[in-house]
Amino acid sequence: MDLQQNLQTIRSRISQACARTGRDPSSITLVAVTKAVSDRTVQQLIELGVGTFGENRAIPGQRRSGLFPQVKWHLIGPLQSNKVKYCRDFDLIHSLERLKIATLLNQKAAEWDKQINVLIQVNISGEDAKHGLGIGDVLDFARILIRECPNLNLRGLMGMAPYVEPEKTRSCFQALARLHEQLRARVKSDADVLSMGMSNDFEVAVEEGATMVRIGSALFMEEE
Ligand SMILES: *Cc1c(COP(=O)(O)O)cnc(C)c1O
């Protein structure tokens, strides 16, 4: 695989999606999702200038944040209560969806004497099996989180569209972007992160306002 070429292609597709909607490409953070690749590939991406990485499990993520402390590490997958103790060094946790976990994470953060940045994961796909809070529950959850978890810093929202033809994801991303506006208007004006878009659908997500895209397979695919 030609990592440099893949990275360049993704960056230029992000730029084109920005150009179509009058956005500034520098307002979008590419999170390289490295759950399926080796440490060596991570090292190569760092050398190519990638500065933000996502892992979907806490223990491997913690290990990599120790190996590569010069870049930022995000937890993007579901967090279980027995894994909260591994979360000290994540710069952002995208997948908060339960108050019980939030409370445990808040306790840990207080012990560590730090603030942990979090996003609320929202179920925008309408599929029951998918993680995340229902859209109608998010603002109340955010208010409770802010009140009960002073060591968590709510930075915004994350969502995953269903795996369908990219254009069909647009209404999901629009719904999440609208909710993000409401969060900022009514609950927390500095919650500036909207994490949406993956390999299949990141251009649509950027057109609809994503500030972070989480990309794995498109980075690591082989040429045809
Ligand atoms: C694996 C994963 C991604 C990246 O998916 P690709 O389709 O490989 O780009 C993004 N977000 C989450 C939560 C993931 O688990």
C-alpha cells in the first residue's frame, strides 16, 4: 500500500468537500484510525505528518499513546466501566453514552487531577444495534454530565451513519449537525467538536459540518 498516496488523496478529497461548501480545510481534523494496523504503520503516518490517531479499544490505545506520545490519541470505540482506568492519556474520548461510565471516568479524572475531553455518542443511524444516545436524550444528558462530572470537559458530539451509499448518509449527518447547534446554543457554547464521517462517507460529513473525520480503511487500502 502507498500510505503517502492514500493520505494525499484523502486530504485532497476533504479539501474539495470544503471548497464545495465554503469551509476552511484547516478546520477539519483527520483522525487516523489505526486499530487494524501495525506500530510500524503508525510510525510511518507520524513521519507523514499525521498528528491525531484513533483506537477503538482502551488498552491498545493506552499502549500506543505510551509508544507514540508525540501525537494525540483518541478513544473512538465503546468504553466499559472496567476500562476507565486506562483512559488517562487520551486527548479525547468520542464515545460517551452512559452516565454510569461518565461518573466513573469523572472520578478517575479527579484522582489524576486532570480534565478529560469527551464527546457524547449519538445514535443517528436509527439502528437499534448501534451505540449512542437517542437524539431526543442528548441535551438532557449533556446538562447532567456538566453538572455531575466537573472533571469531564464536554467538547461536542460523535455519530456514525449506517454503511450505505454515501449520499444516503446525508440526512443522518444533517440531524447530528442540527443537534450540535442546539447543544452549543442551549447548553455549552464552546462545545466545538462534531466528529462524523468515516472512509465510506467522510465527504458528505464534511459538507454537512464535521470538524473531525475518523478514517481507517481508506488510508490503508491497496491500489487496484
Ligand atoms: C473503525 C472505526 C472507524 C474507521 O472506519 P473506516 O470505515 O475504516 O474508515 C471510525 N469510527 C469508529 C468508531 C470506528 O470503530
